[in-house]
Amino acid sequence: MKEEHKEGAHGHKEKYKYGMVIDLDKCTGCGACMVACMTENNVPFRKDESNKLVSTAWMRVFKATNGKSYPDIDVCYFPRPCMHCEGEHGHAPCVSVCPATATDYNYETGIVSQIYTRCFGCRYCMAACPYHARYFNWWDPVWPDKMEKALSPDVSPRMRGVVEKCSFCFHRFQRARDHAYAEGRREIREDEYQTACTQACPADAIIFGDLNNPEHKVYKLKKSPYAFRLLERLGTNPKVYYLSTRSWVRRAGDNYLAGERSK
Amino acid sequence: MDSALIPQGVKRCPFPQFALWIGFLSIFMLWAVVAAGVAWIKGLNTTNLNDYFGFGAWITADLAVIALGGGAFFTGFMRYILGIEDFKHILNFAVIIGFVCYSSALVILGLDVGQPLRSWFIFWHANVHSMLTEVAFCISCYFTVLTIEYIPLVLENRQLDKIPLVHNFSHNLHRIMAVFAATGAFLSFFHQGSLGGTVGVLFGRPFGFREHFAIWPTAFFLFIISAMACGPCFTILVTRITELITRKKLVKQNVIAKLAKVSGWLMVAYLALKMIDTVYWAMVTLPNMGVSVMDMYPESPFTIWILIAELGFCGAIPAIILITEKGRNNNFLLVPATILSCFGAILNRYVMTVQTLALPVLPFDKFVNYIPNWVEWVTSLAPFVYLALLISLSYRYLPVFPQEKELNP
């Protein structure tokens, strides 16, 4: 366990730096992570979800191909939660632009949160996010008959007109911390705080933990030569890493000029 | 019927004709009120906005009317701060245009947010790092200034002016107007710039992001200069349209020509700086992000022609007309030049917001299109009808143009 707080790029003492490593070579694109996320976080849905431009999915699986035709075609699925960007100076793209301080960078965990009751729906944060990880509630949530009783009591449902996004299941962190404190501990074990998508992935492609903690799996995995992050060149400094042994997949994670070598 | 309210010594059309015109404009305004009501009551699902296009027609309209309304602050700045007396003959009119533009911007902003009743959170929970916070503070304050600048004109109505208290109040307001003009200019320089900054700081969006000079992105300065250039053009254009409709000369040509000249040279300065900014963006900023300039203009309607239209047709051509004496003194050249200049500003605000969002940043993401629906179109165009409505009322009942009597004996 980490004994002392580390100092982040922003100058604040950072206790944890939670993040993910997603092994794209293992991901089958099954969508279990999306379903688990929606259930865990009371993500609203409508009868007709065919228009994906107005449908909410905190965890969304993108499909990418190598651009070749059969039989050389290769497909990769990119599960995309919120990247919980740290930015260059601790200012995530969305956090610094929000005019009402409705989105916040938590210096204890590194998690970017959204304060639904403070958001007034200007959508400036959505414009700032290059990952399309933020979603606007175009409608009030309407749950199918009797489903309200099955909603998670730990996550408040969001009303029409506010922005929402992945929270790395922050309520699970709170629960784990409460549990640890009740047992007289001040540190949370790796297995005590895991996101819903991590636990739901049947291929074990999503690994979650403290990126600063050498005892956590993500600490070692992020140092793999096959690890990369999406749109690193923009300076968003995301906390979600991807792994792939396929070079075209790693190249697909960022923009490159024609003829430019990727990492 | 309403002759007692009309300023002395000027002629106005018969009341039924005026009432018919106001009725015609009111029908469109009523349509806009219905559209706004639909958006407010049913929510933003009644628009064509979506999660990829969080900003659309409304933000474009907002930025555009604020740029076009820039004539108010800049004419006031030139009149009161630089002491150019000629501009006092057009300042009242510029203030009315500014008042309409800024009140429209505030209403459209109120429409464009998902929870309008929480709009005050922007002041209560203000994030000092956000450009939008600065915009909200400055626009609200400047609208108050414009209201204070408009009030003395309203109080100059023939009947109101007869009341001693009103007369004295109006007179004293006039005496301290320089203070408000200076305040308005200060606020405007900041919020015009901050509107450019809202896009310029988006480091996750290569199309909009601009390198910083001191603490501001270069778009901050470009937006200020473009508003200073196109605002007076819009004032000239609306003056000429008013003259056409009223069939009267309302402002002397030397005033118009001087304003056009200032606008023209500011456009030249803007174009020069914009060119430098665009070249740096294309040669340094974009390659550092791994994209080329042609990646930013991938397909219709966002082809390279949109840049050529903005800087060439709507930039260089009107600038050349306005800086040449023959051009700005010839109505057949001046009016098209002002139209092109205003259209250039609208186009600039459109690409800086909508195109910035339209271009996918993730390499495996897709390009999606967005076309505003009737709710967005009607409410976005309503400011122009509102402008016609307020100008009609002000022109009929208030002494808007100081030179009118002299020019129409």
C-alpha cells in the first residue's frame, strides 16, 4: 500500500489516481460493460434507442477496422468510458470550461465528477470533450413499469436538461471507503473498489485500479510497450489506457499525419 | 391618431399603415414566441441538437448578433472616448441596434440551456477559469449599460419630456453618458474576446483551438477586432435599409463614410491578423495534434471553400470597397460591402462553433451532419424581426436621428 500522498502535476496532494487499462486484444465487443454500466448507474433509456446521437451510454463500445477488405480485414472494439482526464496542469478539458463549476476534478481520487443538481445544461463541457464521453439528458427519464424498484439507491437519477457521464462508479469508492473506515483502515484494497464494467467483462479485458499504486495491476499494465491512450497528443492526459499488440490498433488511438510514425 | 407622440418637425406615415406593418412583424414574433415556448416547455428534444452537436444554430445566432451589435460599443467608444463628434449623429441608432442584439442574445442563451431556471448558477457558482463565465458576466452587465444608454432616448419622447422630473432625469443621464460608454466599451472588449476564447481554449478540438498569447487564445483578439469591424457595417446597413423603407435621408453621407472607413481599415487589420493566425494554426498547431489543415475541411459543407468565402468574398472584397473613397461613397458598392462584411462575421461564428464540433476527433469516429429544425430557425431569425419592430417604434416616437429635420426640411 502506498503510505504517502504523491504530488500530482497540479501541485495538489493526490492520494489515489484511479484509472483503467483495457486490453483490446481481449475485447470481443459483446457490450456487457455497457449493460452493466447502465444498470449500475441508473442510465435512462427510451423505447426507441435507434438514434444513437441522442442516446446515453456512459460506456460506449466503438468499432474500428484496419480499412482492408476481406480476407485481410481486422476489427477492434474500443470500449470508451469517460477518460477522467487530468490535463496538463490538472485542468481536464471539461472541468476548466464549465461556467458553474458543475464538473469537478477530485484531487483525492483523480476522478472527474459531474454535479447534476448544479449543471444547468449549457453543454460547453460536451463541446470540450473530444471523446464524446458526455451525454445530455434530452428527456426526463421514464422507467418501464415496476423498474423504479430495481434502480440503484446509490446513484441519483438525472433530470432532463443536464449533462451526465461515467463516474468510475464513484459511489462504489465511497462505499469501499466507508467499509474500510468501519474496519479501522485508512486504505482501500484493490478488490474493494472495482467498477461495474470491470466486473461484468466476461473476457477480463477491463482492469481497474490505482495507477499510482505499484501493487495494483494497472500500475504494471500501463507501462507495457503495447499500452497507449486515446488522443494523447492533444494533452488531455487521460487515465484510461489501452493495450494491443496490433500496431494498426495503436495507431487508431490517435491522429497522425500521412507518413508520420506512430508510437 | 398618435400624432401627439410623434417628435415635432418630422413626418411619419399614417397610423393605419404603421399599425399594419407592426401587425405583420408581430405575427412573426408570435411564431417565435411559440417556438421558444415549445423549447422551454417540452425541452431541447424539440430541436435537432444532439450529443455530437451540443452547440448549433442558437450559439451561432448568439455569437453573430453579439458581433453585429458591436456597433453600439464601438461607436460609443469613438464618440465619447476618442471624441469623434460626427458619430453622435448615428450613436442613438447604434444603441438601439445594440440593445436589440444583446437582449436577443440573452433570450437565445436562455433557450439554449437545458435548465433555464438554473441560469443564475453561472453567477452563484462561477468558475473563474471558464470563458463562458466571463461572457455571462460581461454580457449581462453590458446589457444593463445599453439599457441605461437607451433610456434617455425613450424619455425624450414628446409627451414624456413634458414631465419635469423625467426631463431633468433624462438631461442628467445624458451628462454622465460618457461614463457608461466607457464602461460599455471596457465590458465589450472583454466579452467579444471571451466569445472567441470559448472556442479557442478547447484543446480537445483541433479546429477551434488556438495558441495562446499571454493568457488568451488568439481567437480572443480576432473576435474583438472582427466585432469592431462588422458592428459598424451592420449599423450602416440597417441605417440604409431604414432610409430605404422611410424614403428619407436620415444620416449625412460624411458620417456614414467615416464609419465605413474606420470599419474598412479594421477589416484590413483583422484579415492580416487572421491570415497570420490561420497560417500558424495550419503549419504548427494542427501538425502538433497530428492533423493536417485539409483534414479540417473534409466534406460538404465544410470544404476549403468555406474559408475562402469567409476571408475572400466576405473579407477582402468588402474591405477593399470600404477603404476606397469611391467605394464607400457609392451606395451600390457600400451596401453590398456591408452585407458581405456582416455575412462574413456570421460565417466566422458559424464555423468556429458548428464546424469545431462537426469534425470527429477520434480517428474511428464518424462524421455526422446537423440541420436545425423550425424551432431553432424561427428563434434564431427572430432577432432581425425584433430589430425591425423596435426600430419602427423608436423611429416613429423618438428623436432617433438628430440630422433628420435638417436633411428633410
